[in-house]
Amino acid sequence: MQNHYPLTVKRSIELLGLCLVVAILAVGQDIIMPIVMAFFISIMLLPIYRKLMKWRFPEIAAIIIPIILVAIFIAGIIWFFSIQIGNLVSDFPQIKENVNNHLHNLQEWFSSLTGIKISEQTEFLRTKSDDMMAMGGKMAGGFAGTLSGLLVFLGLLPIYIYLILFYKDILLKFTFMWFKIDDHAKVKEVVYETEGIIKNYLIGLLIQVTYMTVLLGGLLMLFGIKHALLIGVIFAILNLIPYIGALIGNIIGVILTLTSSTELAPVLTVLLVIAAVQFLDNNILMPRIVGSKVRINALFSIIGVVLGGTIAGISGMFLSIPIIAVLKIIFDRSEQFRHWGVLLGDERPATNPMTLMKFGKWGSKKIIE
């Protein structure tokens, strides 16, 4: 028992440290998440920065130009959404009529199933709509707070990106000074691998959003689905959130289709096209673009997305996978935390882990069948 006590203390400290990190993220999300987002975007902009420095641009210009490119890209997305939402608003009278038709058909089906009259259902819905309006007022106040937080987030982002690129050498020096000189080779390896994975992952996601929007929006337009491009870009962006985003994207696609048509055939078309494009993306396109460098198992991908959403909202859901990927790189290079890297990875053991040799070595002698 005495020999195992130090290991027990180490594991206890690890778990307490994990709880402390989660608590810090939850309390300081408004401060930490813009910094983390700026860090990832800065790494993605490093190739442009280095190319401009190689062309003998002044350092300040080499930093500002990539930031301006990011701002133009975000402004383009906002402009596209404003046009699409404007088209949606212009169709509001038709949308209202279609929604009323769908509700009437649903009430008739529910009445035939339960025997409850349509008038009783309408009265019940009218009563509940008053409660929903009161709840909507509270949600509007919360949305205003969220919108102001988003504006602060977007305002701080370029400042953080500029400062991270400008002071990157200080940050690197601090990182190396944190470790012993004997470990600097491993630290250098981790820095290069982290930069490569984040850069390839984020650039791959941008490419994925582009071709998902073109494929999905184009196919839906060919089938005559209204608001096809809006459905395509919403699904493409939500698909960046692993597992959960695709489900939400399907639901939004169905809702937008129902509001623009009185028939169910377009809804089935949207679902089938989304399923086909998603199959093509998951099995052919995305593995070739991003590659197999971010090897996180599905269980902890889902846990990371849910935990990130709980702690930091939408930004936490988007950033969960690259954060876990960086942590796995660090864990794999550390003797003390290598078991956490095994836990996060998707490499299944070739043999049964219950197969154990003496002195704690993995071997062929089975302790438990």
C-alpha cells in the first residue's frame, strides 16, 4: 500500500487540477475564450505573416494585413446572411400562410388520433402562446446581453490576434523557460506539431464550409428548394460542431422548407440531399482535406463538445476539438500525462488490456479472461 501511495496522490492532484481548470474556464469564459480563439486564428495566419515578412514588409503591416483579410471574410459572411434573411422576411406573408396550413393539418391528424376537437386545441395553443410571449420577452433581454457580449468578443479578437503575433517570440521564450533544458527538444517538437495540426484543421474547416455550401446549396437549388443557399450555409457552419451541429442543421433545414412549402416532398428532398452530402463529406472529402492528424475518439469528441457548450456556449463548442487535439499532443509527449493521451485517442489496443505480465508490463499472460 505504501508503494502505491505517491501514485494515488499524483492521480488525485491530476483530477483536482482538471476540476480547477474547468472551474476557471466556466468563471472566466468571457476573458479566456476570445484569447483562445485569437490564438488559433493567429496560428492559421502565421503562413501569411511569414510570407509578408519574407517579402520585407514592415512587421506591423505583416500583422495587420492578415487581420484585415479575416475581417473582410467575416464581413462577407454577414453580408450574405443579411441578403438571405432579407429574402426570408420578404416572403413572410407566404411563410405565415404555409405555417397555418401545416398547423391545421397537424391539428386534424392529432384530432383523429386522440378525439380532441380542433377548437379545444386552438384554445389550448392560444393560452400557451401568452405564456410563450412572456417567456419571449425574457429571452429577448438575454439575447440583448448575448449580442453585446458577442460584439465585445469580436472587438477584442483583432486586438488579441495582433498582440499574439507581435509578442509571439516572448510567448515562445516563456514556454521554453517553463521546462528544463533537457526537455527543450520535446517542447520544440510539440510547438511545431501543434502549429501544424491547428493550421491544417482550421484551414480544412474553411474549405469544408465552402464546398458544403456549394454542394448542398447547389443541389437544393437544382431540386427547386426555396432558400437553398441559406439552408446550405447554415448547415455548413453548424456542421463544424461535431455530431450535434449536423442534427441542429437538419432541424433548421426542415423548418425553413416547411415554411416555404405546403407539401412534405420538399422536406424529404432536403433530408435526402443533406444525408448524401454529409456521407460524401464524412467518408471521402473531409478525411482527404484534414487528414488523420486529429485522432480524437468519438466518445471524448462528444463529451468535449457538450462540455465546451456548457462552459462557453457556441464558441466553446467550436473550439472543443482543436483544444482537445492540442492537449493530446502535449499528453503524448509527457511521461507523466501519457495515459490521458491514450484516453483521448482513437487507437484501440491490439490485445486485451486485461492481459498483464509481472512487474506491470503488458504481455501475453491473461489475469482475467
